[in-house]
Amino acid sequence: MGVTGIGGFFFRANDPEALSKWYAEHLGVGAGKYGKWEMQAGTSVFSPFKADTDYFPAGHPWMLNLRVDNRDELCEKLRAAGIEVIIKEEWDASGVGLFARIHDPEGNPIELWQPPIKP
């Protein structure tokens, strides 16, 4: 008996309805009254960072990391929708995966992570 996965991610928003629609439209995350979506099994990382980290923006106590299956394709779609996408070569690591960063309309940081393809 123990924890088997993350059951939800809850956060405050100035306009919860609009933000829910944005996540559903652009990332396919949640929809409907409770924002449910079925996830594929895979690695999830749970990692507190030091309070003064520069890994994500100061003033934000958290950063959402979403596992994706094709970072480049999703980033093209996001850019076409007018969403700023940041990709830095130094973020990518062999054996770890590919990364990109975006922000939702309320400025919350989101990291997109494509894990390495298993042989």
C-alpha cells in the first residue's frame, strides 16, 4: 500500500474557466467540470527545489512539467497559436530528454518534457 501516482494538480487562477479552456485547447489537458484527462503510464518526477533556484521564474512557487510524445511538433502547434515557446539546447540531455518552456495566459511556467525514446 502506498502512493501510486499523482491524482491531481490544483492551483488558484484569476479566471479558472478561461484558463481551463486554454489548457484543454493548446495542451489537451483536462476538460469539463473537473478537468479530467487520462494519462499514459510513464515517469513522473517529484522534486522540491531550493527556494532561490533559477530553474523556473522567481515569484512562482511551482512549475508544471508535462510529459509529451513529440516536443517539436507540439511547439510548432503552440507557436502557430501565438504562444511563445522557448527551447535552449543546454536544457536537452542525453538519457534525460528534450525540453521546452511556455507560460499559460496567467504567467504560470510550464515545462514540456519529451523523455528519451526507449529502444
